[in-house]
Amino acid sequence: MSFLYEPIGLSHYLAVGAFLFVCGIVCMATKRNALGILIGIELVLNGAILNFIGFASPYFRDENLGLDGHLIALFVIVLAAAEAAVALAIALNFYNNHATIDVDRASELKG
Amino acid sequence: MSELLLAAAQPTINWHTVMFYVTAIFACGFAVVVTTTNNIVRMAFALIVSLAATSGLLFLAGAYFVGAMQLMIYVGGTVVLLIFGVMLTAQKAFITMRTRASDWILGLLVGGALFSILLQLAFLIPQWQSSDYQAAADAELAAYVEKLKADKADGKVITQEQRDELERLEIAADDGMPQRSGEIGLALVGVRADKAQRPDEPGLAGYLLPFEIVSIHLLVVLVGAAYLARARRHSHAGASQ
Amino acid sequence: MQTLLPYLPSLLAIAVLLPLGSFCAILLGAQWLGAKGKFAGTLATTAVLASTVLSFFSAGIWFTAHPAGAVDHAAHEVPPVITGHGYTLATLAGTNVGINYYIDALTIVMFCLVTFIATCIHFYSTSYMHDELDDVVDQEALLEDGESLHRPGRYARFFQSLSLFCFSMLGLVLSGNYLMTFVFWELVGLCSWFLIGFYVERTTASTAANKAFIVNRIGDFGMLVGMMALWGSLGTLNFGDIDQQQGIFSQVRGEENHYALKVPDGMVRLAAGRQIEALALHATEPLTTEQLAAKVNAEMPVWREANLGYGLLIIAGLGIFCGCVGKSAQFPLHVWLPDAMEGPTPVSALVHSATMVAAGVFLVARSYPIFLPEVLLVVACAGCITLLIGASIALVATDIKRVLAYSTISQLGYMMLALGCGGWAAGVMHLVTHACFKSLLFLGSGSVIHAVQTNEMPQMGGLWRKMPWTAGTMLVGCLAIAGIGIPSVFGLPIGLAGYYSKDLILEQVYAFRSENPLWGSFFFAAAAGGACLTAFYMFRMWFLTFWGEPRAAKRFDRAHESPRVMVVPLVLLAILAVCVAWPAFSWFGLPTLSRSIEQARPAGIWADMHGALWHITLPEESKGHTAAVTSPVGLIELGAALAGIALAALFYAWKVLDPEDVSRSFHPLYHTLYRKWYFDEIYQAVFVRGTMALAHCASLLDRLLIDRLVDGLARLGVGLARLSDLWLDRQGIDGLVNWFAEQTYRLGSALRTLQTGSLRQYVMLIVASTVAMFLLISFWTLALTG
């Protein structure tokens, strides 16, 4: 358990962010439920936020992003909320029109 | 103060590290749950936990304000919105929708490839693997204390400025970062308090315009969402054709 | 007061511009002018009232600076004139065309006259046009289904046009060159068109408006010809001298020639173009411009002796007079004025009797220095014929306004006759007095029409009991126009306004007769007979309207005296009609009318004029004022007037003679008069039909020749186009386009299978391509760095 004695570094944050990101990708790639895809997007965005905060933290690097990283993370959160609202509205509309939430059934534009 | 110096000298468990691992495991674990479960309700619950744990990670990185926002907006708002969606569409047939095994295999393959690349990149630079911030802060504090002690031994009186400096160093060593919510607020209205002292970048490179854009964007999104999601009476008749 | 003389042009300019301001305000702000534009009347009246005040103030300034003393015909003084230059509109061919002014006593008198009458009529109109404040049911304008027309009132529009008219009329009086005169001339014509067509839904009104406009165009065409003759030969259109630049008047009647009429050098030079060319070509050696000019100047007396350029001056004079014929409704263009009575009565009073139609007389008076005796003879002939025609038709007209309209034509004929016989002051004075009593008569007739709601005199009668003020003032007007006066009391004749002016005219014609017995006898007979006819038809009108028993009981019962705001202008104008021409004002140091006009007599109009081509002599005016002329003429005039009145009384008051009986026994004559000498029919047959026939011929030419040519060309084009369509388009261009379309379609069909519509697949592809890209780049960099 020697790693518990060591202070963590930026890499750890990047690793966790990458993991969340990949989880989100896989979630998007394997769910048929439109809301599931939405949830996957949220996870992806979380991974991105984590990266930004990691790069912004003075704990890890002297030349950090500083306040900019925080602000970008904030904007990401806000945009995620907005995106969630719109996507949810689309999903509900889709549900209203097709009586289903399965994205595989949404194939009007299929070539 | 002497206890602190002693603690720094001996190898002890770094609680910051411990807390990081605990919250990281929560975040990643529930992210895995989100990915693997087919039940949409469970998925939403797992997402809440994962997001909350992520906000813990943000706190640990010193981003207190962003962490709080993550909790409030994401966990408190967005996910609740999602859960509303889940409840509105939660008919038996859609609660669990299984995907084919081939999708799973393909997804895991591609995701694994991406993850391996990202992980490799994360640990690529040796300086990033660990942090000497705490050690440096402690060392600086100890050096300053030594200096003050030497001064005292010489019979000098400790001035108010020296006391303030000592206090600042103690805070840096104990609590880490200064609180930044005020600076973030100023930056959003266009004033960069953190850069005000730096001569090469005059402190007015704030985020007023993006802030305004985001505000308008949010408003538009809300209106749009309300418009899209409003109830339509004859939608089923239209869909049946 | 004299120190204010330099500001006189500005004062008069303000007086001109005030009605324009009112016009603009009503035009732009009609909807803010109170309910239904009621304030528009107040605004226009205020503006014209202010103009009146300014005009009378200017008159005060003028006559203080240039007191109108006793007339001394031997003095031959040059009249005081203020000319000036306001604004240059353009510089054409080296001469300035601009806004100039020419102010003399005539201008001042006309200003006072126009503004005063306009003010009276504005006040009168605020009451007369009261119906227009609300929605109007026009009984005379029938729709297709026989219903009366309902329309919103046009109170504001009426005053808008009236304001514009006042502006144009005052501008016309003030203008200092022919171009500006022409502009305002057309503007008053336009206003006349607006106002005649005020009840535009009535077919008669709109036709009358168009008729007036078109007939005036004919006259204006001649005026343009005259202006061009002046412009082309003299290089200027200014009346007077402005800034060392000689105006037309001083070129025609130069100071070096003692203001006697002489064909100006410019005209001689223009007419002698061939001779000048010969001079230049037949010179032994090439001439410089200066040498040629010197030679031309040397030849000038010879050419002038040969009457070169004389014809040009005649053309100029006749052209200007042609415009006046149209505007002043002289024979043969008099046909528009009776029809113009379709407009509201105040308009008839202001525009078609007092001011606008008098503008023609004014212009003749203004242009008098350039009129040759030959031209003036034409003026006199036109005036004489007009005078007789107008008076004769007025004898039988039954429409009260038409009687007055023909009377106006006749009186305008008097003015032209006077001017044509050399009576400058007589003509102008009749212009002023006529404006006073004719506007009075029109306003009185308006009052009657307002009361009985008809124009037809056979449906009136006995109205003096119902409307004593109107009857009284109109009686004054009738006496004035008939020219009642006592030839000599205390050495001065005393009478109503019309007496003085008509007396002057008759005296002048009498003097003319002694010089030219042939023409003069005819003119004098016409003038004296016209005076008798005038008295007859005016009193016929008065008796038919106010005397006797009511002939339409229903209308009589409804009739009532007009409101005070209509009666007061009547009384004011009646006072004016009585005493405007009294010479007695000079006892109080005031300028009398005749002295004011005498002061404005153009330089040079104080000597006899002799025609060069025809044997004709225009006597100077003072020859008519000798005792040998005044006493018989005064008696003849009074006798003619009294005879006319007595005849009218015989017919219509005492009923000794039956008008029906007389008309039956003189049926052909009566009918001719009743149909207005068949002028409208003749014009319709000759000009309108003739134009139509000409147009028909042209249209035949168009259809048979030109249309066929064009059609043939078009068919040729169509055939060519079909040919090219068949082979170039279908084979070449269509094939190319179709080939591209097919290829695009095929490519699209091939690509569409890529669009699976599966969200998961898309995500997968994105991630896979990201990974692949990363791998590619990293291998590449690895390979590069080794």
C-alpha cells in the first residue's frame, strides 16, 4: 500500500477522466434507450470536466490553467444542462410521435 | 508547529491520496454500473452517484466552486431532469432494452482501445505522476519558521508583516488553495482579479462575453425545450400514418 | 416708414409664403388639425389674414416713399420700381434664371386686392363649406345604382387648395421674370383644376375641371412660344433691369430712345441672320468677332428701317397674349369659364372672377411695354368680341352662377378692350373694381344658393324678404357693375366703383375712335351697348332672384339669411364696391385708386403709338380726359346703364313685357344665345372630333402597317427559336444537363447505404476513427523521429 503514502499527481486525474469518458462512450454505443445515450453523454462530459480541473489545479503543476480551467468547466456544466434539456425534449417528442424510446426505431432518414 | 514538522519528516499515510482513491473508485465503479446495467432506472441512479463522486474529486483538486456547481447543477438539476424523462417514458417495454452481444463486444473493443491510449497518455509524463506541492509548501513553512526563530534568537522583534506571511504560509500548507469563488464571479463579469498583478497580461481578459452568450443560449434552450416538449393532442394520429 | 423701404421685398415675400406654409401644414398635418380638419379653416384664414396685414403695411411703406400725387400727364415720370434678385435656379446660356421680383404700384395694388378679397372669402368659406366637416351625401353625384354618393367631408382639402391658390396668385403678382410668372401661372391653373373638380364625383365637375385645364394648355402653348421668342432674341426673361443686366422692358423701351418703343437689337440681329451671314462670308478678308459686331451695328439702322425683327416682336406679344386669352377666358378660349362654375361658390368668387382670370389682364398690363400697336389691336378685337359674346349669353342664362360667369367673361373683355385701345390705367382700374364687385356678387349668389339649395333662378324669387342683407349687398354689386354714377358733382364725378372704371374705358375707346374711325366706331358701339347689356342682365338676375313672388314655395320656405360670418364679408365687399375708386380719398392724403395705378404706368406709355405695318394709332390716355370727351361719354354711359336697368325692370319687375313672348318671337336668336353661340358644339365637332379622327387614322396606320411589321418580326423570331429549340437545346444542352443529373443520382444512390440511421454505429465509428487517427499520427511521428 505504498501508493497511499505518495501524493497523487495529475496523471491520476487524467486516468479517472479517461475512464469516465470511455464508460460514457461505451454506454452510448451499447444502449438502445434514448435516455441511456443521454446518460452516456453526461458521463463523457464529466470526464472532460475532470481533465480541465486537473489541468487547472495548482496542486499538480506550477504552470496550470488556473481560473480559466475552472471557468471552462463551469461552462461545460451549463452547456451540459442545456443540452440535457434539449435532448430530453427531443426524446419526449420522439416518444410522443413514435410511442417508443428505442433509437433503433428512429430511422426515417435512413438512406 | 513542531508536530507538523515532525509529521512531514516521517512517512505517513497521505489522507489526500486516500480520499482521492476512495472517491475515484466510487466514480469509476458507478460509471461501470451505468454502462453495464440495462435497466434505465438503475442507470439513472448510478449516474447520480458517479456524478456526486466526481464532484468530490473536484473538491479534492481544489476546485471548490466548480465542485459545488457540479453538485447543484448536475446532480441536482440535470439528473433530476433525466429522471423525469425516465419516469415519463418508463413503460414496461422500455425499462430494460437489451442490446445484442455483438454490440457489446464491439463497444468494449473500441472503448478498450480508446481507454488504453488515453491511459498511456495520462502516465506519459513523469512529472505528472506525482505532486510535490505539499512537500514544497511544508518545506517553505519550515524554512520560514527557522528564519523567524533565528531572528528571535538575535533579539529582533517579530513584525506584523512577518506574522502575516507566516499565517499565509500555514494556510497554504494546511488548506492548499485559496478560495476562488469570488475570483470566478469577477471573471464572469469581465475582471480577472488573479491576473491583475501580472504586468504582461492586463487583468481585463475576463469571460463576460462567453458568460452572456451562455446565458442567452440557456434561455433559448429552455424556450426551445419547452416548445419541443409541449403536449400535442393529435400526435398519435399523425404518427400512425 | 421710408426707412422700411429696403425691407419691402422681404415683407411681400413673407406675405407670399404664409399661405404656402398654411398649405404645407394642412397637407402634412391634416389629421392633427382638430376633429375632421376643422382647424384647417382657421389656419388658412389666419395665414391669409396675416398676408393681408403685411400687404397693407407694404402699401403704407410704398406710398409713403412714393406718394401718389395728382396725375400730371405732361410730366412723363419714370415709375418707381424695385427689382431684385432672390435666388438663382440655373444659369442657362449665360443668363440667370431665377426667382426675381418686380415691385411697382401695380404689384402693391394687386397684393392688397388679392389678399383682402381672399381674406373675405376665407372667412365666408369657413361657414359656406361647413357641410364638408361631416360626411356628405352628394345629391348631384349619382352612383351606378342610382343612389346618392356618400363620402367623407373635404373641409381640410378645400382650404389646402385655397391656400395654395393664394400663394400662387401672390407669387404671380410679385414675380419678376416671365419664367417665374409662367410657373405661378401654371400653379394657379393647377389650383383652379383642383377647385373646379372639388366635387370630383360629379361627372360635370370633373369634366369641367379637365376642360378648364386643357383649354388653358392651348393658351399656355402660345405663351411658351412668346417666351421663347423673347428668350431667344433678348437672352433674358427678366422684366426690369437687375444688377446692370438689361431686362426686357429696357431693351424694348430704352432710356436713350426716350422710352419709345423700338425693336430691340437682339431681335433685329436674330431676324437679320441671313444678312449677317452674308456680311461675314462676303468680306474681303477674315473678320474677327469684334469687327463683325461693328459691321453689324453699322448696318443696324438700315435693317430696323426695313422692319426686320418687327414680326418677331409681334410674335412675342401675340404669344404672351395667347396665354392671357386662355387664362382670362377671352374669345375663342372663353368656353372653360362657365363650366368652371361647378366648383364651390367661394372658389368661383376668388379664383374664377376676382383674381385668377384677372391674371391674364394683369399680365397684359405688366407686359404692356413690349406690345406693339398691331398686337394691341388684336387684344382689343379679342376683348371686344368677348365682351359682346359674354354679355349676350348672360342675357338668357338661368343658372345664377352662369349669369355671373358670363358677366365675368364680358367684363374681362372690357378690360382687354381698354388695354387694346391704349387705356392702360382704364384696364387695370377695371380689373380692380371688377374684382371687388364681382367677388361680392358671387358671394351673394353663394349665399342664395346656400339658402335655397339650387342654382336655377326660375326657382327663386322674392328672396329679399327672407335675406335682406344678401339682397341689399347684391343690389349694391349690381349697381356697381352697371356703372351707376353722376357724371359731375363739385367738379368730380361721383358714383359706384364700376362707374369710374367703365367711364375711363369708354373715354379711352372714344378717344381711340377719333384716331381710327373704322375700328373705333365698332369698339365704341360694342362698349356702350355692352354697358347697357350689363345693366340689363345684372338686374334681370337681381329681379329674378330677389324681387316678385316666390316661384318655388318649398325652397322659399326653407330659405333663411346666412350666418353672420357669411354676411360680414358681403358687407365689407359691398363697401369696397361702392367706394374703392372714389377720388375723394385724396382729400385725406390717402392714395386714390386711379392715382396709384397712374403711378405704375410703365415708362413710355405716355405717348401715342403708331403701328408700322397697319395704319393704326393708339391715343395716349390723357386724350380721353378732356372735357370734350368726358361729358358726352359720361352721359352715354349713364344712359346706357339706366336704359338697361329700366328694360330689366320692364321685363321682370313691372312685368310689362313677357320674357317668354319675346324669346318666342326672336326664337332663332334666343336659341343661339341659349346654346352659347354653339361654341361648345363647334369645338366638339371641329377640335375634339377632329382630334379623334386624326387619332383614328394614326391608329389605323399603327394597326395596319406597324403592327403587321412588328408581328411579322415576332413570328420570325418564334420560328427561329423553335428551330434552335429542336436541335441545339434538346440535343446539346439538355443532354449535358441530363447526363450530370443521372451521374449525381447514381452517386447518391450508392452513398445512401452508408446512412444506416443507427446511432450506436455512428458513435462507434467516431471513436474508432479517433483511435485510428491517433495511432496513425503517433506512428508517423515515431517514424519521423526515429
